Amino acid sequence: MHIKLSSLLWRGLILRCPICGKGWIFRLPFKMYEQCPRCEFPYDRGEEGYFTSSMAINMVLSELIVAALAIPIAANQSIPLSLLWYIGIPLAILLPFIFFHHSRSFWMAMDHFFHPVSREHLEQKTRIFQLDAEEARADSMEP
């Protein structure tokens, strides 16, 4: 099931499921749905450290922005160096939180571009996820 790169990037930008493009990825500011609310595709591929690359994307993007702002300020002798501290440090702390959603969303989009999900794999993963959810519900209902 190959999806065009432009479609995947758009879905990543608007924080939607990389498979169907309709379901939301996040339910709360820092809480992801486990699966797409629409097509029921599990967002995590079940690999340990699956979202580690999204953290790398997040940090690189954040630090590039901080550097792009800090270098001109540091190079300009007429601007006090304290301004660099007052702008750079808060940006370096806040930008990773601001880009959290999009870095995860873009990572999933790029992962699906380079490792497309076959229809059989999609159906199998959805069935396994549904069985796990049913078992969890049954366990929570036991006295």
C-alpha cells in the first residue's frame, strides 16, 4: 500500500493518520491515540524505540532554529550579548515542546514512505491490536 510522499507529508503537517489521512494522531497535548480512530491502524509499529527518530528530528529542527537566530545576534556587536541569553535559552527549552506533535507525525509519515505497509500486514496488525484491546477490557472487568 504505497502512498505518495506529498500526501504523507501533508498528513504529517496536519497531524493526521499516515494511512487514511482522516483520523487524528493526538488526543491530548502529549498523549497519542494508540490507533487511528478512523481506520484503526496502530500508530506504533511495535518496535522498541520506534519514536526515537522523531526525537532526533525534533532536536535537530529546534537547535537549527535557535542557531539561525543566535548567530546573527551574536555577530552583531551593537546588540547586547545578554539578549542572546534571554532569547536563546527559552527558545532552546520551548521549541522541542512546540514541535513534539509534528516531529512524531512527520516521523510516522516518513517511516510509511520508506517502509510501506502491505494490506495484509495492515489487516493483521489491526486484528492483533483489537485482540489486545479486548483482552485488556476483559482483564479490567474481572473482580
